[in-house]
Amino acid sequence: MEVSDDGVGGVPGDAALPALTDRVLAVGGSLTVHSPPGTGTTITAVI
């Protein structure tokens, strides 16, 4: 699953959405956050 926006970006990948990260990891998946400043944020969960 991938969710993205066109906001300001700059979200640190290791600090974003800890509860969601825990849930995805609990079922053997992975979660990544790509959020360069000025370009929006994309969150990808692979389960």
C-alpha cells in the first residue's frame, strides 16, 4: 500500500508513525517513509 501527499515534506523516516510501523512489523511487513523537504511525503507499507 502506498499513500502520498503534496505537502511540505521533511518528515524524518525514523520518527514518523511509530504505531503504524509497529503494526506492520508485527505481521512481518515493512514500512518506509520518503519525505524530502519541499516535495511531499510518501509512506509505503509492504505486507
